[in-house]
Amino acid sequence: MILDSFLDGVRRTVLPNGLTLITREHRLGGVVAINTWVKAGYFHEPDEVAGMAHLFEHMFFKGSARFPGSEEIAQHVSALGGSTNAGTIYDSTNYYFLLPSEGFHRAVEIQADAVINPLFDPAELRKEAEVVIEESNRKFDSPAAVATEMMYATAFTEHRMKRWRIGSNDVLRNIRRDDLIVFFQSLYRPANIIVAIAGDVSHEEALQAVQASFGLLEPGELRKERGPSEPAQTEFRFAESRGDIKQSYSVLGWHTPGEHYPDEEALDLLSSVLGSGRYSRFYRNVVGPQKASSASASNTVFEDAGIFTVRTSSEDADLENVEALILGEVVRMKEYGPTAFELELAKNTMEAGLVLDLEDVLGQAQTLAFFESRGSFTDIRTHLERLRAVSADDVRRAAGRYLNHSNLTLYRYRPEGTIQAVPGAVERSLLEIHQVSAPAPEEVPLPPEAGPPAEATAMAALHSSVLSNGIGLLVREAAGTPSVSMAVYFRGGRLQESLSNAGITQLMARAMRRGTATRSGEQLDREIEFYGTQIGISVQDDFFGFAMHIVSRNFREGATLLADLVLNPVFPQKGIEDDRHLQLASIRRALDSSSERPFQLFASAFYGEHPYGLPDSGFESSVKSIDGDQLRSWYRKQVVADGCLIVITGDVATNAARELAESLFGSLQKSEGLPPAVGAAMGPSQRIDVVEERDRKQTAIVVGFPAVPPQHADWTLLRLLQDVTSGLAGTFFAELRGRRALAYTVYAGTQSHQLGGAFVGYIASEASKEEEAREGLIAEIHRLHLDGISEENLRRAQSHLSGVMKIRLQTNAAFAAELAQNYLYALGLDFTERFLERIRAVTLDEIRGVAKKYLSGENYVVATLRGRG
């Protein structure tokens, strides 16, 4: 199994001073992660210095004995081509470096000195306290964060979890260097520290480096004050507050025990069934028109306390209905438990999440440190074993044991001016729901429905126009949601790249965020985050762009920042170099990935010299050769009004959105000439095999056949084939994993481009099963036109794909992405509606016919990332 092969490579050593070292050698891409995990957090600071643990974490980067400058640690790590970050939670703090392996020894020295010999310079401490206060202030402006923390403060009467995690402004400003030293001397002892290292370094090499650096930390005396314990809650608790917000937030919490209680995995699965993903109970039954705009569940466990939490947001008028729907689902779970399908789906989702965490070296290091901090890294295996052993009755009994009315706390965060609730009335209303017998869930869930079908309403308020300079503008009004998604896309980019400048579009887009004519990169980041959003980058094969999702009251400010970033970048040299380091690291991580690397091999063989065959981030050689002048020239050619599209969806009036777009983007100039023409991507005419050998346990294989772009009539049927073959209910999963146990991961689907397309299958298998896995995958693809698809398979796929599309298009961000793709691929703005109509009408003969047309020949590429076992 994947997990067994992973754990076989893990080694644990306790240094003479008591520090624990965990290593996992992973020599696949020249990257290494160093993670120092300290079992100390908010729970371990006295009330009089609440917030100090987080401030302590910040001071980690502000100078040590050997690297005394306030920015010196970050600068050294950046110079090594790496990145660094840290995080503090209730019972732990972790610090990590992620970098190319050639800088490993230097990075260990830096991290160890920062942990062992912090300076805590008083001047820096005063400044950093203000930084943390700004972070706290920003958190106060986040309604979801406020609602959650206030629920904790209501649910806990004695335990330190009741405190605001970051701390109060007055306390933060009065924390002194001596306070940090006491905290350090009490808790930053070797017996309380785990160093986890994963990547391109041997255990022996890591041990030598850690012993020479972290080994210098004196054992000292570990003094771990835990604070008061929490008495059992015996009655319902309720509180609420108001703020300058557009939506209302309800957060419900039920106490659970601390680490290692018998029902932990059952409640983890319960949270997944209730609130994780598009197929959760909440998403199907609680989220929708006149219901919630979001609803999620989580089971949070710390060393001596836990809480099962449900978070929702809605229009204030719908708040009580949302709470009733939430508790109705809880009652159903207590009465009947999950269906067999829901439970299996939740187990697979959680297991896959853990496995995916282990695919990159940072994920490996953090996962190992987390499990070791709770007992032993080997608990990764036992955790999954316990998870797999949980039954539906176990989940039902756990829900009944903890999710009771007397153990419930409800906190409401509502807009200013709303009517104050009467606590007694709230309790009586919720208690009535607890006492009502709920209907049993369907054993075979139907595709989720939430109000009117998307195709019946989604396009009703869509407006298409053209700005004065020729930019296309799409605005979709959705007044019921107080948020706006905005994206700006440009045709071309990677489609115009060559071997010599591969990766230039991604580097250009990265560097555009490093500063404008009026704002430094730091100012730009600070302003964007102040308004509660980020500006994301999307660099696809045929287009690239920038997007944001923001609360509607801040839309104008966010759009102004987005326009400044797009129209006025200055490409500072330091910013270019910083982003070059990041991109080079991403190139190396891709080489280390059993999912990304075989697809790179496939694309190169399948598309040849066509730009579609180039790696997403380029090559190390090409990225290293790109300078500032080239980026500015590329920007002038690519960021033009010709073919540009702006999409705005959400709580915004069409006329106002159009006026704003014109004022912000109307000055963008058209290009000086047509871009060079790029021919169609045809694919191979015969079988091509490409193999790359690596030192790993598994072999990953991609098999791809020439197909068609989305504009072609056959594309819809090929897209439907993706749902026939993939997923837990797919034919490939059932045969290659379920029946033949050849792989943990197997799927198939379309690769869509403006000038071509492919239908690909992917499988990752134990290296010794390479031939059987490869031929099995090819055979399953080849037999799709014969007996590989049944009427039942087709009906399930049609229902599934239709439901997925409807659910996905209920969010502004997803709808904006769908509109943009339809526009940029010249499919027509009504393509999604026509697509849904078409897939519902597909017959078995039709889908078998398209499989025969494209997937029955010998003109395909097999790309193999071969493990050596």
C-alpha cells in the first residue's frame, strides 16, 4: 500500500538532549522541507500575557545570534531559493523552510539558530506587537472569524480556549522581552520539540546536521502549564452580537473530549458527511435560495479539549430557518446515521486527503510532526485503520452521545439594526427541533438539487457589452449574495511561448503583483488583504488572467486594486528575482510529483514542438534566462485590449459595474499588430512510449489519445465519458482498483484546448505491477466502445455530471470561470445550458460510438514515470 511504502522510509531518532528527529528520504526533485514543531501554543500562556505565543512566533523571524538583522533570516532563506513560514494554534507552533536541497545544511543552521538563540530585540518586539495588532484588527473585520471565536468564548467558561487567540491590544503592547524569555525557557525545551525533515536528503545527513545545530539546545526543565480544565456543559448556551456586516453568521458548537478519545474518528467522519464538499448533507439540504449561503462542519481536537463546530452564513431573514435545517440534519444523523454510500465516500475523502498531504515534502514533514506530537508518527497507519473500521452505527451513536441540546452552544453574529433575540425563545425553538422525529435519508442519494435549476435562472441577469477600447464585458447580477467575483482574462500567454522563453507568462503574472507605479508590492498586498481578499493568478494554455472574490461593500476598492495591478506593474528587480526563485522551486516540485511529472512527459511527447507541449512553469534554463526587459516586452504584447474579457458576477448593478470597468480599464491600449499564428495541435498518428526512471516505489502512467477541442460536437460526449470512467463509482475505479487492486489512484478525462484536445487516463501503481497496470488501463480505454459502458453506467454519469454542474454554478466565482471559458473558447454564452441539455439526451449507442471513433485505435502516447521498487 501507498501508506506502508511511505512509512517504511520514515526514521525516528531521539537526540541526547531529548529532541526528536523524524526523517523521510524522498530523492525525487531536489527539494527538502525542514519543519520544527513545538508543542506549545495559546493553551500554554497565562492570561496576563494572552497572545504571547503568537507574538513569539513572529519574533522567530526577527533576528538570532548568528543572523541578527530583523529581515536577515528571511533574506538568507530566500537567497537559498527557498521560502519560510510559521503558524501558531492552540497547542502547537511550527516553523518551516522549504527549499532546494543544495541549501539544506545552511537552512538547518539558520532555523536552529532562530529557534535556539532568538534575540527578542526590544525595539523589534514593540514593532512586531503592532504588526500582530494589525493582524488582530483584520481578524475583527472577518465576520466568520469573529463568530467562531465568540462561540468558543461562550461555550468555554474556564478553559483557555475561551480567550481571543491573538490577544488584546493592551496586553500585546505590554508584553516585554522578559516575558518571551520565560516562555522560551519553560517550553522551548528539546523534550517538547520535534524536527521533521522530508525530501532530497538521507537520514544520516539530516541527523548529522541536526545534531550539530539543534543538538546544542540545553535540555533544561520543561514547565508546561496547561491552565484550568473545562467542566461539563449541562445546559444550552446562547449569545449574539452585531456588526457592520451584510450577512448573518450562526456558529454552533458541541463539546468533545481531547486527544485519543474512542469516538474521534467517528466524529471526523460525521463532520465530513454533514459539511464537507458539494455532496454533503448541508450543501444539498441547507445551502440554497432562501437558505444558507454557506454551511460547513468540523471536528477539532486538541490535547485536553475538543469541539464539534458547524458554521453557516445567510441573509438575516433566513437565519432561523438555516439553524432549523442544520439541527434537522443533526437529528436525522442521530436517528439513522449516514447511508452506506455517504460513509464510504467520507472515508475515501479523508483517506485521500491524508495521502495527498504526503505527496509533497512539506506535507510529509508537517504530517509526520503532527502525528508524532500526538503520540507517534506510526499513528498515521492506525488512524486510517480506525477510520476504516468505523461503522454507520458508530457514527450514529457518536452523534447521539455528543450532539445534544444540553451540550450545545449557539452564537449569532448579525448585521447592525437587526432585532435582538430572546434567549428563552431561541432555546425553546431549537429544543423543539431536537424532539421531532426526522425522515430517514435516501439510501441511494439523488444528484443534489437546490432551488430552481441553474439553467433556468443563471443567465436571466447576464449582460454582455463592449467597452470603448474593445474589451468584452460580462456582468451577471446576483443581488441575493453580498459578494462579487471579478476576473480579467487575456488570450494568448503560454500559447505564444517557445522553448527559449517557456514559463515567461507565469513569471510575468507573478511579478505583476510585486508593485505598481503608485504602490509597492508590500503596499499592494497590505491593501488587498485589508479588504478581505486576494488576487489570484490563472495561467492556462490558451489564456491567462487575474481574479478576486470580495464582499460587495468593498467591491469598488478591490476592483481599483485589481486594475492597478493589471495596468501599472513596474517589475522591480528584487520582485522578479524573488518570483524567479519561487517558480524554479515549483519546477522542481513538479519533477518530484507523481501526478505532475508524468503529465509533463505526456504533453511533450503528445504535442511535440507545439506550445501545449511545454511545462506549465517552463524549464529551469528558460526561466533563469528571462530578465526584466523581456518581461516588460512580453507584458506590452500580451496585456492588451484585443481579446480581453472582464467578468463580474454577484451583488452588483450592471450599469454601475459597466461604469466602473470603463473608468478602470478603458485606457488599456490595443495591440500594435496581430500575434503570430499558432497551428492546430494534432496529436500522434501512432503509439509513442516515453519513460523516465526514478527512485521510487510506484510507477505512474498516463495514456492519452487525440481528441477534439470544446467547440467540436463530439467534445460533450467525451466529457461525459470522463464521468462514466472516473470517481468512486466510475468503471475504471471499479475494475482497476476495486476488482484488480492495481492502484489507489486511477481516473480518466478530457484535456481541453482551443486548438486541440486529448482524452487521457492516469494510474499510479506499485512498480512491480507496472506492466499489468499499463495494459489494464489501455484495455479499459479500448473496450469503452464494446462492453465497457452499460446503460446503468451512462445514466449514473448523466445524473452525476448534471448535478455537479448545477451545484458548481451557484457560486459567483465558479459562474464567472464558466462564463469566461465559454467566451474565450468561442462556445457561446449559452453553452452550459446547451451542454446540460445534450448530455441528458445522449444514448448508449452514441457514447459507445464516440469511444470507438477516438479511443479504439493505436495512435496514443504512453508516458511512464517508472519507479524502481
